[in-house]
Amino acid sequence: MATPREVAEAFSLHRFRDTYDDLAPGVVWTAVGTGRTVGRQAVVATCESLLHGLSGTTVTVERLVTVADGDVAAVDVVTRYAEAGGGHSVVSACDVYEFRNGAVAAIRSYAVELESG
């Protein structure tokens, strides 16, 4: 069984499929300023859509800081995305995870696109 730290890092690093079994049935994923996704199946569908959108994109993690204590974890990550067609972006994100009974009950994500120079 993965620790909260391991689950949080995997999710924040887009290794979503490694975390599906760790999501509570009623998990709520709030993307601040964007919206909420409620329920394991809805979160899985969103993750699969994100993975599909990233196919053909090179993803490079430039910063990863994780803090975990008990039933909470936070991951601060800066990621560079380079598309096969030449487009690129850099995103700074912080994801806060709340666990209940060993499963992810809530995720709160903050993200901002940085200048990619």
C-alpha cells in the first residue's frame, strides 16, 4: 500500500493510473479558478483526458517539493511541457491532498502558467 506522500507525488507528476485505486469513491478534486470534479469515476475520466492531451508531449519536472504528515500531503511542482510541434509551456502548481481511511478524499490544485523563456 502506498503512503500518502507516494500517492500525492504520483498524482502531481501525472502518474495518475498509479493512484486510481487510492481515490475514495467520493473524492473531490478542486482546480482553483477552474472547477470541481466529484467522484472517483469522474476524476479518473478527467485524468485520462489529461493524459490523452499530453500524448506526444515531453514533460520535464524542474522542481518537486513534497511535504506529508499524517493524512495530508502537499506537492509543489514546476513542469515544462514541450509539444512535438514546437509549442512549450511551463506551469507552477501546488496540489494539497487530504486522506481519509487511507484513501484520497480531496485534492485542491492551484496552477499558474509561467513565462517559458
